[in-house]
Amino acid sequence: MSEEHRSQIYHTVSLIPEGKVASYGQIADLAGLPGRARLVGLYLKQHDPTRNLPWHRVVKSNGQIAFPNGSDKAIEQCQRIMSEGVLVNNNYIEMKKYKWDPDLTDILYRLAF
DNA sequence: AAGCTGACGAATG
DNA sequence: ACATTCGCCAGCT
């Protein structure tokens, strides 16, 4: 079951469109795992770099990048996300503007598989 | 097996 | 926008 959750989370993350971001909690919700935002973080930490998962499109619910400002990881995420046209101001992203709000019917269909 | 930890969240100043 | 506090929860040790 747990491995099922893992792949469900990865799959959900893979659906975040370029130029948009989602929060950890949002991914958990969509993956059918409400209340498990931290689990998303954990699995994302352990993701296989081989499959280029758009992990950089996941941030905190307030738009903050989860890594400490100035850290290598934060810088990398910053570059990746900005290369997709998303603006970042000292570790923060404007959620009003960039939050992914998937079409419900579409996302339900895509999550089914 | 009982804590500990953390790529979190919401609410408050 | 930033810091604190508290709640949360699964994986790790």
C-alpha cells in the first residue's frame, strides 16, 4: 500500500504543468492522501533523479521554497522554476499567480490511471 | 519499540 | 514577509 502511495504521489507531481507550482499539501490531497503533506516531502526527497520528475514545481502552501534561502538546493530549485517563467522573490513564489488549479474532471481522469 | 525527524500547514503577532 | 507555536503523520533509528 505504501509503495502505492509513493507512486501515486509521483504521478500527481508529474501532472503539474510547466509554469505552475503546487503545494505539498495540494499534491497530497490530489493523490488521495489528505493530511500527509510531509509524506510528499519525504518521497520527493527520495525520488529517483533518473525519472525527471518536476519536483521543483512543489513548494510550501505559502509559496515559500522549502529549502533554506541560499542553500544549494534552494538555488537549484530557483533556477529550474524560473527557467519555466515562474518569478521567485527571495525564496517566495506568488501563489495567487502561479498556483496550479487543475480542471477537476480532467485531473480526475488523469489520476485514475 | 519508543522516540525523533522533517523538501509541511494553519494561525498569530 | 518573517518568526513562533502547535498540530500532524509516516518513515527512520
